[in-house]
Amino acid sequence: MWANLSLQSPISVDGELELKIAPNASATVVIETMMEQGLINTTLPMRIRIKLLNLEESLQFGLYTVAQGDTAEGILNKIVMGDSKLFSVTLIEGKRASHYIKQLKQTEGIVPTNININSSINPFDADLPTCGFKSQHMEGRFYPDTYFFSPGTKDIQILKRAALRMCEVLTEAWASRSNKSLQMSIYEGLILASIIEKESALIDEVKTISGVFVRRLSLGMRLQADPTVIYGRGPDRSGALTKEDLRKDTPYNTYTRPGLPLTPIANPSKISINAAFNPEHGNELYFVAKGDGTHQFSVQLKEHQVAVDKYRVGSNK
């Protein structure tokens, strides 16, 4: 009775405080942490409760909010139920996988693991949703979105959720594609979506850009997409593209090589993914950036060259 009364008495705190329970914390550590923060006056009642109810293995890590009027019993119930405060992290569209990995390692509440930052084959020891792709390359596999998590969550767990969500979005887009005879696999659609994402984020343009690329591919024309060349320069190269960059052959140089590159070059948004599988019908084969975020589209090369001269952009797209 004394133990019950002790645990059911309202505690006194100024405003709110946060009780942090580390992963794999023992019952003793949990009790001592509550004692240190003034949530209990003595440890014995809590020890008795946990022991009698056999809760030693049920205590969950997390960040728990404690407010005026809460009881020690109520706080214990939160820890057992895992009713912790959630953190969030937003993976921005158009970024590389290496950017996400670095971001997660620096995000409060996330436990970093030994993930290979390089986009290599089989980068994870843990199982990662593959969407049925033969390629296990990391790039383009993670859906950009906001993910909520409890403190103590591992970075690989967030990436698994993002990879699973990307599989779902791709499957939905593939099923709803406008042209069922489109000669493009789901993975090729992901590659194209990543290029579209880097070319433009304007909703009014993405399907037009997709149409240009799909037509160029069908005609055997090279894509000549600057973002692929930039990706092929590697993560240590920055700055504006040069003529030398455009001439240097890499697996991602779509000026020197026909078709799509071997892998995506970024993690695309749902808008770009849908655009890849639903290209706009038309005759345009070229486009050039105007400098204000929009593009000028052209059907004929001569028309395109005039646009290039007008906007002073050294592009052949």
C-alpha cells in the first residue's frame, strides 16, 4: 500500500521536463534516472512495482515528456508502452544518398551506424527493400519525405523506411502509367525521374521535360543532360560545368554515351517519378534554361540554337 501510494502521488515539476531513457537501459538505470530528475523520492517503490509486474524486459527507450500532475506510476506506464516524444527528419528531394546518410548521422535522436557513404554495391549488411531491382546501387533508392522516429532509432532504420516507401511510390506510378507500351522498366523510370528532378522542380514543366527525354531516347539521340555529367564528376568536384567536363567520358556522361546512365543520380520526388512514367505528348526535342527557373522548349535544332543564344546558356539539350 505504501509503495502504491508513493507511485500514485502527483509529482511537482516546473512546466515540462524530458526524461531520456537510453537504448537497452536496465531497470536500475531507469529508476536512478527518474531519481536524479526528481520524479521519485525513493527508489524502493519503483523497484517493487517493476519486480512484481515483471517489467524488467518491457522498458522501452525514448524521450518521455513529464508534466505537472503526472505520477511516477503514469511515467512508468509511458516507458512500458513506448509512448515517447517523436523527433522528425526531412529528406529533401533531389539529394544524393550520401547526403541523407551524413544528414542522419548529424540528426538529434538518431544513433549512427557504420554505413558506407559511397554508393557501392551491397552497401548495407542489413536487409534493404530492393523493389525487385537487380542493381543494389544505393542512389535513388530512398523516398524523400519527413520521417518521425523515437530517440535512439538507428539511421539504417530510417533508410529502410525510406527505401520501402520508394518501392511503394514506384509501384503505384508504374501501375498508373499513361502509356502501357512504354519501353521502360521501373528501374529505368527511376533513373529518368532522378534526371528530371535535377533538371527542374516546376510542376508545370516536369512532364514536358520527361517527354523530351523519352522522345530523344526513342530516336536514339543522346540525352545531353548536364546533371548526369555533374554526377559523373564525383562528390569532390564542384563548380560550373566546363567544356572539358562535357567531353570527358564517364558512365554518367550523357553527352558522350547514348541512353540512360546505369543508375539514378539523385533521389527523386513523387512528382518527378510520375512525370517519368507519364511523359507529355509533343514534338519538342530540346530545352534550355532561361535563367529564372523555367525552360524554353523547342522542336527544331535551329529554333533551339536561337534560344541558347538568347539566354546565353551553353547547353545542347
